[in-house]
Amino acid sequence: MCSQHTITVRKAQPDDLDKLVALENSAFSYDQIGRRSFRYLLQSPSVQIWCAELTNSTALGADDLVNIFAGYTIILTRKNSRKWRVYSLATAPEVRGKGAAKALMNVVQSAAENNPNVSTVSLEVKCDNAGAIALYRNLGFEVVDVMPNYYSDGSDGYRLQISL
């Protein structure tokens, strides 16, 4: 039996709150964003939250479609700032490697490139997260800083950036 999947990226809605919190809790064991913070972020005009949904289909047909809340990314912006910050990106453990993170980052980059007020996008990532680092580098991000003990578990982080 052949299985295919498609990934759809859309802006988060207030009714995504439970899914965002559940994904956060399954994706991270450190520095987790809480329900109250997600609620605030969903309402903030200077925040963009994008969600990825993965639809699996089998050769049996449309009756066998399975939708999975596959990931999200949070972008922080500031009025009068030319820099966007990827505050968080998470993918569901069961769909890692299927393209959700790349689809989310492609939407972020496209939105930034199409905004004449944005010149730079930055993000932080754990130094030992080889998969994420490879993705970001393939998208054109470069390491601009090493941050010792950056995360609450004591691990180091990289700051990466891309100029548009």
C-alpha cells in the first residue's frame, strides 16, 4: 500500500491553542511556552504564528485521509525594526523528517522577502540539534554567535541569521 503526504501551512487561529500547547509539550522538555503565553502570542499584532498540517493519504482513497498538526513557528516582529526573529519552531516527533519544518521556514522566508521593511531574519538553535542546523544552513542562514549556557538545561546555542 502506497502512502503519500502533503503539508499545508496556514496562519494560526485562536482555536489552535490546545494543539499548540500539546505540540510544545511533546516537542520540548526545556524552555516550554505555556498556555498563557501562547494565548498572548496569538493575540499580539507584532507576532505571526504559522501552523503546518500534514495530510496522509493511502492508495485506498480520500476516506483514509489523516490530518496531523505537524508543527508551528512563531515570528516576533517590532514596529520600526527591520529584523524578524524566529522565536520558536516545533515539529511533532512523529512527523520529523517529512518536511514540516522546511515548509514553515519557506513561508517565513517568503513573507520576510515580500515585506520591504524586513532585511534580516534571526533564530536560535541548540548547538547539538544537527538536523535543524542543517535545515537552516540549507536555507541560507549563517551562524553569527555562540551563546554558552543559553538554554535552561545548560546547553549552548547558536544564533543564526539571514540577510534578505
